Amino acid sequence: MSDVLSQNEIDDLLSALSTGSVDANELKEEQTKKKVKLYDFRRPNKFSKDQIHTLQVIYENYARSLGTYLSAHLRAPLQMEVLSVEQLTYDEFIRSIPNPTIFSIFSLYPLEGSAILEINPNLGFTFLDRLLGGPGIVPPKIRGLTEIELTVMEKLGQKMLDALQEPWESIIELDPVIERIETNPQFTQLVSPGEIMIIVSIEVKMNDELGMINMCIPFIVLEPIIEKLSVHYYYAQSSNQKKSPENETTIKQKLQNTALPIKVVLGETVITVKDLLELSVGDVVPVNKNIGDEIEVIIGQRTKFLGKPGIHNNKSSIQITKVLEEGNENE
């Protein structure tokens, strides 16, 4: 964030340019000079840009999936957006977390170690109020969770973690499980203070409430699969999964069990409203089809077959006599 100017700094710079105290040409010359990027050898970056980008893609998919689930589960419109994916030390992350908060520690089997799902307390109490029958209002004063609230949040947190499985399946099949929930992050020592963590910050907007969900995973947890965290590998695996015979069989089975509306049009006619109101049992309405004519069989909104009506096993039936339009791959 040190490379980004605040609004006050921008205003001061524009004011200096307008008064002439700062020369625009000097600024251009300064930009052409070689810049030295500071590097802290005490805290080396362990994730490459490509790996960070892959995690960004994974958690953008996660945010879409989780947003859909929470909107349906909480019965309220909800928007989620990944704001950043960055690497920080565990100490920096803990110092940025409010106290109290909703701090879920979970395992990522088969990976060893634990990770953190942190839900901003304002957002957490909004979720709780909705789940317990309220409109989603945050209490005037943030407090710790009661035993009942801890149980409710643990079940919700587990559902939120279950949504991780699909975005990660191209890399590894994960089975995340909540181990415990804490409210004071200062009392939780997951790893050493200097350990590098990947921090995924997701902004959540629900009603008029804005809050953050942070996913914190230590480098030592992801280290066994670090070589797989590349965009090329991720998309290659996703493509292979889509084209696998198992997926094709599953798709075919689901399509074969899909219900389709079918209707048979015996004929059409035009009558007045007066005649319609005077219809009674036994009346005959002439239509534009003769008894031997083929009639239309409509699938969905499209006429696909022609047939002839009849009786089969004492039930009204239709015998298909002609296929009007064969299906194609685009359909």
C-alpha cells in the first residue's frame, strides 16, 4: 500500500504543481531513472506472482460459490468480492484483526497443519441475526459469542468451508474441518510470529452492512502442493476433468433424468366469448384437424414430432409418425 497515494497527498501534489514549487519535468526525469525496490531479507516472499494469481483465481471461484450459498441460506441478497491475495507474517495478520472477532481454526486434510477463517464481528452478528429469525441487525456493542451462537456459527462456518472443495479440486481434493472457534485472536498461536501466511481478503455486502472474511493459510500448509499452484497447471487440470469419461457419463445420466414438458395439440379453432360461456358437457367444438390428420407433439416450446392419437391400455396415447427436426450439438 506504500506505493499508493492518499487523497490528501494527491491534493498536495496538484497544489505544488500549480504553484510551481514542483517541476513536472523533474518528475518525468525521476520516473525514467532506475528504481530500487526494497527487499526485506528477514521476511522473504515465499509465493511467486504466478502462485498468487492462481490463488486469486481459486478464491474468486470460491467467492462466487459461497455468495450463492449464503444468499439462499440467509434468505437475503449478498455480494462477495475478493479484494486482495497477499502474503504477510502471522504477527502482522493477528495485529490487524479486531478483538473480539469470530476466529475459526480448521484443518485441510490431507494437508498437514491448520488454517484460519476469520469473519468480521459486524458481519458475523449480521449472519447470526438472520439465522436466528431477525432482519440482520448488528447489536449496538460488539461482544463475545454465547454458547448457542458459537454452535450456530460453527455449523455455518463448516458449510462455508465445504464450499472450498470445488474450487480446489483441480489442485487437490480437500476435506476442511473446523477444529474450534475463538473470539480473541491474541490468545491463538497457530504458528510462529514470523511465519509467512497467504491472506485472502473477501469483502461481503449484505443489506446495508459491509464486512470482511479473511482466509489465512500458512506457507508450511501449502508447501507440499506449491509446485501445482500455477495458472497453467490449474486450467490444464480443469480442462482434463471436464473431458474425463466419468464426467461425460455423469452429464449423460443427469440429462436422461431431466424432466421435459410435453404437450399434444389436437387442433385449433376460434370461437366467441359468448360461445365459450355457453359451453356445457356434451357439446362438440370443431377444430382445424380431421380425424385422420397428424397432430403436433411439442417438446418445451418447439414442435419436434407429428403423430396420431389413439388408445393404449385404456389410456389416451399418441403414436409418433414423423420427426420434424433432429437435435444438434448446439441444442
